[in-house]
Amino acid sequence: MKEEMGLVWVVAMALMLQSCHVWSGSSNLYPVVLVPGSGGNQLEGRLTEAYRPSSLVCRRWDHGRWFRLWFDPSVIVGPLTKCFAERMTLYYDPALDDYRNAPGVETRVPYFGSTQSLLYLDPHLKHITAYMAPLVESLEELGYIDGHNLFGAPYDFRYGLAAEGHPSRVGTQFLNNLKQLVENASSSNGGNPVIIVSHSLGGLFVLHLLNRTTPSWRNKFIKHFIALSAPWGGTVQEMLTFASGYTLGVPLVEPLLVRGEQRSSESNLWLLPSPKLFGRKPLVIAQNRSYSAFDMPEFLEDIGFKEGVYPYKARILPLMDRLIMPEVPVTCIIGSGIKTPETLFYGREGFDKQPDIIYGDGDGTVNMVSLLALESLWSNVTRQPFKVTKIPQVSHTSVLNDDLALREIVREITDINSRVLRSFV
Ligand SMILES: *[C@@H]1O[C@H](CO)[C@@H](O)[C@H](O)[C@H]1NC(C)=O
Ligand SMILES: *[C@@H]1O[C@H](CO)[C@@H](O)[C@H](O)[C@H]1NC(C)=O
Ligand SMILES: *[C@@H]1O[C@H](CO)[C@@H](O)[C@H](O)[C@H]1NC(C)=O
Ligand SMILES: *[C@@H]1O[C@H](CO)[C@@H](O)[C@H](O)[C@H]1NC(C)=O
């Protein structure tokens, strides 16, 4: 009995100390919500009786049990790459006018609200799969604590959003959850508005969330939006992915084995180069013709992906034009000076063979014209506070771990926080 009381006392003290610590450490910081990029958080899968593996190798005996679908290192073993791809593949369902998972595959996003699934894509392989861990460590040094004033918004990055009039169940649900997370983060931090920090594709989701909220909501809940490496107008790299498959730098994977899965991803369609920004410049030069961003439907057809044409035209293209000013302060932090695919050349063998590439400026993945898209649209509009910070020799993902880039991000967040402190004294 006495011992139990002792234990209760110890726990109570620990809780008190913890809450004192939280109070003293975080009361002056605006809460931060992190929104990852494509492939930037773990995804879990579960197979049901309806799952029909394409081969014996892909059979699993653990029906009904959740397993990590992304990232799973077995993806690099030839036959298993195929199993991975078939479970990750999305299908456009014309009856629903929406995307859905493969039959018999259920998916879920673990740890919504926490940074936990953004730190490492595979917690058992921390060294090679670290994603936002270095950024989170830098934020912790400022006094940020996961679950108190630091939050994560992982999502099923295969899905995108759709233009008005078209359902997008998964993407819209994510925006609703993100909105609620922002509200919760604010109310558990004394009503302070939130700093949203996105990486890559996450920035597009955030921009669309902000457009779906009212000015008074944004005023109450959003302090600042920091977009890291955001591909506002898509990338030429994505045309390569659709035409020939792309292994995301994972060695040993045969690009054609993952091409079908990559083509099926709605968010990948969203990242094709936007006509508004890339204009009539030929981006792909094939044996028989060349393709600019305006020729995307023909391009999709000619590479052998005619299923993509309707969703692209109806759902995605009208969305690409909507880079709507949120009228909250926005800072874009981008890498530059890294060679980035700008024109792809396909020879006689067609699109199954990796192209010859001419490179231009960008962050290695996203072209400069896309990284700077908002600057060209917004920089002279007074009601849209806006800033771009370019960091030389930092790539699309090294913006999350390069020392110089981290220092820049931390400086920006410190700066935003010190503005309030000054206004209090
Ligand atoms: C927000 O807070 C409410 C009330 O505590 C909770 O029910 C809900 O799950 C939270 N939502 C998110 C997205 O954090
Ligand atoms: C979203 O953008 C559209 C197009 O500019 C605009 O008409 C609408 O008012 C925006 N929504 C909100 C809630 O600000
Ligand atoms: C180019 O066009 C010719 C004639 O229409 C066709 O036979 C050939 O397959 C095409 N080549 C490629 C690489 O698409
Ligand atoms: C913004 O205005 C300045 C001064 O008028 C001009 O030099 C600059 O080119 C403009 N920038 C953009 C992106 O329109």
C-alpha cells in the first residue's frame, strides 16, 4: 500500500515536472505543424480476403494484420518490388469519379498528429531512411516538443486533390484532419496561431487547405506558412517518372517494375509540369514528336497511359492553375544550383528506355521556374506578405538535413517567434 502511494507520488511529481517544463519551455513559441512531402511518412497496409496476388511470391499469410507498406526495404528485391508495386497501386474508378486502393488492400497512416512517422521512413533503418529527424532535432533545440507545440500531419501521399465538382475522398479527409490539427495545436497553446512548415508536395496541400478556409479562420489560426522545396508548378522529372519509371534513387530497383504504380498515383499526376509555368517549351523530345506542358494528354497517351488522360484533364489540370494567395505570410525556402532535368530525349527504343537528359537550374528534382512560381505571381502584391530564400547547392531533400538549410529554417522560425515577444514588451 505504502509503496503504491509512493509510486503515485512519483508519477504525480513527474507529471508536474513535465507540465512545468512544457509551460516554461513552450509558452512563448508559436506551435509548429509539419506537413511532409510525397513518400515522406510511413504508410501501413493490410490485406483482406479480396486480395489477389499476381504471383505466389506476393502471397502473405498475415491477412488482417497491419504491416509497413512504405517504406519497406524489401522493395529493392526484384520479385518483391512487384508485390510492393501492386499493393501501392491506385485505381481511378469512373463510377465513383475518384481514386481507390487496389482490391483487397487497406491502408492507413500511423501517428497522425505526431512527428513520429515523419522522422524515419523505417524506424529500423534510421541511418538510411532519416527524413525529418534532423529538422525535428533542430526544432527541439529551440524548445519545441512533439505533441505539445510540435505536430506532424502525415498523409497518404499517393492521393491528391481534385478540381471543384470532383470528389477526392482521401485528400479531402486529410485536409479536414489537418485543419482540425491546426485548431487543436492553437487551442492547446493558449490560442496562439500556428506556423505550418511543409516539404515538397505538402506545400500544395497546405495552399489548397488555406484556400478552403475563410479569411477570419486564417487570421485566427495561421501565423506563417513556410514551404520548403515546394514544386508549385510540377517538375520535368515527373514526365520521366511517367514515361520510364524512376527509382527515387533507391539502388537496384528496375524502373519499369515500379512505373505502373507510379503512373497510378494521383499526386504524381498533380506534379506534372503546369502549362501556365512551363509554357510551350518542348520538355520531352521523342523520335516522332516533342511535347510541351500543353501536350500532356497526348504525352500520356503516347507513353501508353491513356487511362491517365481523363483524370488529368478533368481533375488535375484545373487544379494546377489555382495557386491562390492565402493572404497569410508565406516564406519559400528552396535549394538551387543543382542540375535538374529540363529536357528529356527519347530515341528509337521509345519510352521504355531511360532518356538522355539536358539539365538546368533547380534543386535536382524541381525546376527553378516551378520553385519560383509564387514569386513571379505574388512578390509585388502588398496584401500577400511573401519571401523566397534560395540556398545554393542544396537539393530537394537535403533542405531537410543540410546544416546551412537547417540554420536558415531555424532562423526563420526564431524570427517569427521573436516578433510576438517584441510585441508583448
Ligand atoms: C482535436 O481535438 C479533439 C478534442 O480533443 C479530438 O477529438 C480530435 O481527435 C483532435 N483532432 C486532431 C486532428 O488532432
Ligand atoms: C479560394 O480561391 C478562389 C479563387 O481565387 C476565391 O474566389 C475564393 O474566395 C478563395 N476562397 C477563400 C475562402 O478565400
Ligand atoms: C513513330 O511513328 C511510327 C509511325 O507512325 C511508329 O511506327 C513508331 O512506332 C513511332 N515510334 C515511336 C518511338 O513511338
Ligand atoms: C516587382 O516590382 C519591381 C519594381 O516595380 C520590379 O522591378 C520587379 O520586377 C517586380 N517583380 C515581379 C516578380 O513582378
